[in-house]
Amino acid sequence: MKKLLFVSISFPPKSDPEGLQTAKYFHHLQQYKDLQIDVVTSAIPTLYIPYDKDLEPYAKGVNQLINIRLRENRYINFLLDRLGLYWAVFPDVKQSFHRQHKKALKQLKQKPDLIYSRSDPKSSAIMAYKLKKALQVPWILHLSDPWADCPLQQMKGRQYLKHDSWERKCFEAADIISLTSIPTIEFYRKKYPEMKNKFRFFPNVFEYNKTEEEQKQVSAEKFRIVYTGGLAYDRSPGYLLEPLSELYQEDPSIANRVEVIFAGDVDGRNRAVFQQYPLPFVNWLGKVPFREALKLQRSAHYLVVIDSPIADPSLSMFFPSKLLDYMVAKKRILAITTPGSASDLVMRDLKGDVCSHQEKEKIKQSIRSALSAFLHHEKDFLQNDTPPEKYEAAFNAGRLYAEINQLLHV
């Protein structure tokens, strides 16, 4: 029996983009009967990562569950952010997780043969680093997003140097480093050429559920456009709402033929964007449970991905996990992203429209074409093919299982 220690703050039934991926990888990994998996995670409730009862089944199969209660306060986090006191928070607001590594060690009943950690947040990686140093066992480090050079963080000065130092420290300690996109691997191979053989491609994954796919879907009278996921900072609904607003001004009758649904958390800045474009056919539902989001995706005719705008394509490494759920829905996709980004590369395997954030006219034309296909019952235009196996959860859990065996010389 191989003993694996799985380290992740975002472990089911906690739900955020990382949590959904952690759930899928763990669910399929625990089905290997020669693996005994202990888990170190944060106790529920965990601030900003809500509990979702639909993810309870994905938490089954844990041998020992070690819950670390985080010391965190929403108002203190807000104050630190407003005052720019980044030095007081390292590597993120979940810092009390890795600071309690001795508590995790004390509670651990058996020494593991190997550690597997998943980040974001990066506090999961630092917890795993400290456990690796204490236990002296192999470590597979997974990063869903880049660390010190994350273009969304734009770290500078001492803040960058500290994160960069810990990034290198963790990379040197890890035996394998798994990353979600090819652009991320290319970036890190250039940054750390001496570690180029450590990097592996383990993408965000989808789960193929034949029963759900075969469920009868109600044929909507209106052309339904759906976006599921969070909107924060520069990832703005305005990239879709502005073209829709212009289409509405050109032809107000579009309101009788189209409905647009947004579902997910939205920060204050982007709530103001919705108020800026009070379109009668647009509805924001707020955050919805995972299963409800999947139902919305299956009810759509046209699914939308909005990436954060990043000028340098080499830094546009983010792989939106919603793209994987969209694959399962098998609907046409509109991706608003940076040319050459991870999303752009994934879209080459799919049927859809890829537009940059500045290509407002192209976005409008893409919507017109999809609407025309709906009105003329051109179903093939609006449907996607079976998703590629390379993004399937069971397939990638199998690849991860093979890496574990190789590290343990099994």
C-alpha cells in the first residue's frame, strides 16, 4: 500500500475554481486501491472558499483528514489591501495554514511515502514544502497559476523578491512540478533551465458524465448566452456587455430574441459595470452551486469565456477551468482572450470564436453569426465535438498515478 499525503486548502467540499479541479483529481486518484490518501486542508468554513454540498461525494475516500483552522479576518484583509501592506501577508491571506505545519505533523498518524500539493493559494505549496523538509519524502508540487511573475499580481521590489525566493526554494525542493498550461511550462523552462526536466503538463480537467449529457434539455425560445464564473479586477463583463449594448442600439428587437445570463461572484468594481449597461435581456444571478452552473451551461446555445487582458502573450498563461466544463456541455464557445494565450491554444481543439478584448466588432459579428444559426436551426454550427481525452479527469489522474509510481520506483 502506497501512502500519499494530499495537501490543499481548496479541498472538497470547498468550492472555488481550484477546489473544483482538486475535487476531480482526488476523486479519480482515490479509486486506485493501492493508494492510501491522507489529506491536510483548511477547516470549514474557510473565508472566500464557500462550502458546496454538491461536492461532498468528491471528498469520499480519505484515510485521515487533518483540518487546520485558519486565523483570518475579512476586515483585516481588506484593511491590509487598502493600505498596501503586502509585506504583512505572505504568500497570501491563507498564511496561517502553512504556519501551522507542526500541528499537521503532530496529527499525522503515518509517515507518507510521497506528498502531492495543489495551489492556489500558494500557502498550500509552502505547507507542503515544510512537510517535505520534515518528512524527507518525494514531493509533487502543482501550481495552477504562476507565482512570483503572475501578471495579475504585478509584484515589485521586496514583495517580488520574497515571492521569487520562495518560488525557487519550492521548485528546488520539489521532485516534480506540474503546471496547467504549455505557455506556463515554456515560461518556467526559460526561467529555470537547470530544472527543465522537472516540469510536467497536468491541465485543468473535465469529467465526462454520460448520464448528465443524455438528460433532456428544454429548447429555449430565445437564443441563450451564458457566462459562468467570477468577475474581478480587469476580468470585466464590459467586454461582452459593450458589444451587446451596441447591438441593442442598432436593433432593439434583439431583446425579444436573446437572453444573456451571468452566474458567479462579481466584485464591486464589476457590479458597477453591470449598472453601466442596464440591458433588459441581461441577468446576473450571483454565485450559484456547482451543479446549478453545469445546468446553466447545458441550457445555453453559446458559452462565453472572458480572460483578464494581458498585453504580453507569453505571460497570458492562465487556463480557465470553466473551459473544461464548457467542453462537456458541447456548445459553441466565444473566448475573449489575449491572442496566443492558454485559452487561445485550448480553443484550437474546439469549435468557437476567439476574439481579443479590443476586437469589439469581431465580438459583435460572432454574436450575430451564432444568433443567425439559432434562428435558422443550424444546430451543427452551435454544437461542439466530444472533448479531447487529454483534458479528461480520469485520464490525467492515471498519468499522475504513473508519476507517483515512478517516483516511488514501483
